[in-house]
Amino acid sequence: MTARQATHAGSWYTDDREQLDYELQQWLDNVPEEVTEVTPVGDSCPVPVKGIRAIIGPHAGFSYSGANAAYGYKCIDTQNIKRVFLLGPSHHAYLKTCALSQCTEYSTPLGNIRVDQELVQELQDKGEWRLMSTRVDQDEHSLEMHLPYIYKVFESRIEQISLVPIMVGSLAFETEQKYGKLLAPYLADPENLFIISSDFCHWGSRFGYTYYQSSEDNQPCDLSVRDGRPNGVPIWESIQRLDSEGMDVITQLDHVMFREYLDDTSNTICGNHPISVLLAAVNHLYPKDVQNRDGPRLRFVKYDQSSKVCSAKDSSVSYASAYLWLPC
């Protein structure tokens, strides 16, 4: 057996089992029994959400995004889930396809999660997949940062679930559609849960992204560190408006529309390809021209920024959590 080691434990999050369990439980307990949906604004829903089929959640260090991620995980109705598909972007290995793990289990400080090797082989037989080396697997944080939460919310029946880790590369639009079509039957299965790992806007000169819109009526521009505090709305507010537009597009469950948004804004949503694969899968199951008010529903339930940027010299990363409900 080959276990993927928890290589980011002790740095991105604590490697102390009791402390980690305590922190996760506190964050989950802090989520209200009825969450207010932030996109679209105003509606609320009790948690967990019956019929949930996927969540979107952040993958930063837990001190930054652990509380935000709890909102997505609190939405999960774990009762009938037998398999978890975990899709995350590749931050280090360049891929034009998707890659599967060769490990038999994934380690966390809380315990290990079994990889569904039969399903991994089934996917290999159906499409074009690369296999992650152990080093590539262990270097990537976008998958690992979800493992403690997966273990925690399923801990009462952890032996009954299995994991399907998928590293999603920098895919062309058509390739996103291909993987979405391939994964659609698994998304349709109510015994499966999809977890999509993504942070939202990475803003600042260190990320090479300084998009700024002083007001809704003005054209956006790129700031320079020499600009300091620009006239108009605070930078953090411009970032929030940019992210909110993106989240609103995602709730439309339209793969084409999301790609157009990314082309227009270049928003640095690092998990945009995993999100796109999810949208493509939904569109395969529920084509846009036949979706109705009783069709699939995606809602964002939490949004945060690592800091409130006021100066062009500063930087921040945004975090958002959402759930996807399917009628079938």
C-alpha cells in the first residue's frame, strides 16, 4: 500500500491530531443552523442541504480559510454518500489534461482515507488521464487542504467511504467539456459527492494581477504599486465586486458564460478549471435550454478576503464556499 503523506501538516495547518480536530469542530459549530446565501443575496437555507451533490471550497492555510470552508462542509448531507470525488487545480505540475492518483490511501493527522482504486481504474479505461507521481501528488496542496474536513465530516463512517482524487490541469474549453461529460454520470449518482477546490481572486503585484474598477460606471484598469490608494472605491471593494460577478456567473450553471467571464476579467480564480469541469458536467446532465426553476441549483454561502486591501502595494486572496443541489 502507498499512502500519500500529509506533507502540508505542521505548516499550512496543525499536525497535532487533537488540536486539528478541535479547530475543525469549532469552525463547523460556528456555522449557523440556517445559512444566508451570499450569491444570490438574501435567501437562506437550513444545513445540511438534502440532495447536495457538490461543494466548492477554498484550499489556503486553515488560519486564513478554515472558517470559510466550514460553511461548505456544513452543507453536506453525509448520510448516503459512499464516494467523494476531489477535484483540485495543479499549482506546480503543468498539465493539459487531468491526472489520477496512484496512491492507495491519503493520510491526514486525523486518520487515513481510502482511495477507490477500482473507480480510478474505471476512469483510466474511459478517457485520457495522466497518473500523478507520488512527488507531484504530495507537492500539491489544493487536494490535501480538503482532506481533514472530509475525514471530520465523515468520521462516524470513514471506513464506508472512498476517495477519488483528481488533479485538473490547465484545460482548453473543449477539454473541460470532455471531462465534464465523462464525469457527468458520476455526478448524477446520489451516492457520490464532488468537492471542488478553489480560491478566488489573488490580488496584488506579487500575483501579477491588479485589476481595479473605481466604480461600476468606469472602465477597469490595472494599478501600479506607485498608485498607492486610488481614488474611487477601496481596492478591496473592487475585488469583492469582481468576485461577486464571478460567483453570480457560476450560479447560472453555464460553462460558456463562466469562460466568457474569465476571458473578460482574467480573474485569478486558481480553481477555475475544476469549476469549469463541474459546470460542464451539470450542462451535460441539464442542458441550459431545458433548465427550469426546479432544475439544478448552485448557491454561495460564504465569502471572505484574507485582508482588506486599500493600497496598491498590498495583496489579498479571496475565499468562497458554495453548494450544488441536483433534483435527481
